[in-house]
Amino acid sequence: PQDLLHQLAVGDAAAIAALVDRSRVSDEPMILVAAALFAAVEQDDLLARARALATSTRDRQLVAIATAHVNGERHLVDALARDHLVDHPDNVLVAWIAGASHRTDPRS
């Protein structure tokens, strides 16, 4: 998923389409969250599925950060992302969410 996330971060349309396809059958919270954020399809359903499937602290934090981002809660995103990235500095998706939370459109 890391290669896919790097492609998503630069807006690769083929990567977004592949992500949407993959999210239909995936049980990986990271894939579901990324699809909710980048493709903005069935956003609430994807985040709910990700929440239900998140068994590790890392995945639960990811879902919480993404949900705060979608809800426009910038200060919460900052706080949660900062804490998360201390323990998981390799999480490209959380780093992207933290940066995107300061943009006007939470989906860009």
C-alpha cells in the first residue's frame, strides 16, 4: 500500500481508480481510509468499515485522524497526527492528512 499512497499523493488518476476498486473488497483500514479521502466515494461507509476493521492502535488512530479531517476538525487532526507520527514516522497517509487539513477543501 505504501507505493499506492505515494502515487495518490501526487494525484495519479490511475492510482485513485485502483484504490477505489481495491476498497470494494479490502479489509485493510489504510486502504479504506485512503479511498474515503482520495476518491471521496462512499466516504462515511468506508470510514465506518475501516473503524470496524481497525484492530491495532495504529489503525484506530488512523481512522480517528481521517474522521477528524473529514469533519474539518483541524486542531484535533494536528494533535492526533503529531502523536501518531512520533510512534509511526513512516505513515505517509497520516502525514498527508496532517498537511491537507490546513487546506480549504478537506478532500484536496
